[in-house]
Amino acid sequence: MRPIVLKPYKDSCHELVVQLYLAVTAKYKHAIFWWPGPEENHDNVYCAFDGEILVGKGQVEIITIQSQDETGEYEGTKDGTVDSYHQIYMNIKIRPEVSNQEEVFQLLYGALYERALVLAQDLPKTHSVQLCVGNHQAEEENSALFEKRDFTPMYRQYEMEKELNSVQEAPDLHIPELQFIQTALESSDEELRYLRTESTIWPEYPLGLHRLRQLKGRTDFTSFAALDPDGQLIASVMVCQENEKSGSIEEVFVVPAWRKKGIATYLIRYGLQYLQEKGYTAARLNVQTKNEKALELYQSLGFTISGEEHRYGKDLIKIESLSHG
């Protein structure tokens, strides 16, 4: 048996990656498959070869960097302890017909783990670093390989989709004290206002500035939001491109004091209208499986469940208390 050889990704490997994608999705239609992305990301991508055949590919990427606001407070902290994480995600995909799956996986995982440690060194020394992975529910063999390396379940989320051929116009919503706006969050003040509110909605997994700017970098990004009389953000829905045919609904929230007033429905419908006007034929979103109220809302808007993603994590670097140094 020939040894498996790891090589850094090069643009010349693109067609081989396409073939790997077709092989993986032939067995797992909704596999969570990452593409290598722009050249600046190629140092984080490794390819596994058996001779001239690409039998596996893996990559890592920083997804969430917890940030500090102007008062010196950190997202996801409480009483000096760190409740949230910087997050680095890993994705490994192997040809289903390969007989030595675990050998290929271990080679890719070892290289990616070391690369994740390198990436982690540049993260602020304010939060622990979590190494994470997301797989479609059908990818049980792949998930089992991560579980053997001490990854534990974090949460599950439904993937939902809606065709955009019959989007209804958003009805009027009469709440005089609120101001409804569309914004691309271009200023740092808008970013800060958004992150401050968003981190109170999901304190365990706040978005962070790094991920926010990743979303802002997507084609057709915009957001629809509501402000209270003091100019504070109380609700938001982001929209952007998912792929050439589909748009994405991201980060839907309404602060507790303003819930059950139809605000989320109102903003989402504006988002759907916007995506339809941009020429997308479908809209997609993700929602945690345990969030029954959000699931009911999306289903009432015509979204249907198209898949389920399982996410796992493990500590990469553990920080027990907050450091301001």
C-alpha cells in the first residue's frame, strides 16, 4: 500500500477538489463541504494524496473572535470568568470509497490541529479557544472520527429553505415609538451597537467582530433593524448571498422586552423581498433545533426543514480567568 502524502493546497488542485466534492456529495447529499477560498486562506488547507488521487482535504478557519468594547468589558464574560470562546472551525472530507479512512483522517487532523494552534497564537489572550466542527446529520462516520478525538456535542441546528417565487409584501407594522431602518453596518459605531445587543441574546456564542465582518464581506449584504426611542438596537435581521441561486437570512433577533409584537416577522419579510429583488430564487437560514419559537416563526413564513447539522467542540486553549494584560 502506498503511503498517504499530505500537501498544501495549490490552485492547480482545484479540479481535484471538485472531484472530491462530487464523490462526497454523491453519498452525503448535504455534506458540509468547505471550498479552499481565496489565496490568503491556502496556508490553512491540506490535501491528502494516494499517488495522483486526492483522497481527502481538510482546512481550518478562525470563525469567532471575542472582542472588547470601549468600556473595557469583554463579550461573554461574567464576574471575571470567561463564558464564551474564540472559535476555530475544522472541516475534513474524505472520499467515501477509501478503505483507510481513519489513516487519512488522522494525517489531516494532525496537520490541521497544529495549524489551529498557530492561528490561536494571534488571538487575544482574553478568552479560551475552542476547536469546532459541523457535520450534516448523515455524516455519522465523519462525526464519529471527531468524537474519538474528544470532541463533544455543542448543539444541533436545522437548515431551512424557502422558495422565493411567491414572497408576499411586508404588511405595515404600527409601533410609533420604533424606527425601522435598512443598514449595511458601515460605521464602527453601528458595528459596536450591533455587537453589544447581539451578545446579550446569545451570551454563550456571541457573533464577534471578526465574524460580523465576514458576513459584511458577502455579496449583497445588508440588514433590516429596529431602534427604540433612545436609538438603541432592539431587533435585527441580516441578509446576504448564500450561493449564486440562494440568499441567506442571518442572525435574527429581537430583545426580550419587544418580543411577541410581530417585529421579527416584519423584518424577515423585508429581507425576503430584498433577496427576491436581487434575483435569488430561494432563501436559507439555520436555527437551533431546541429553539421551538423561532422554528414556528420560520415555518409560518414558508420555510421548511431541509437538513440538520450537528456541531461539536473541544478546548484547544483553556483560560480560566479574564486577563486584561
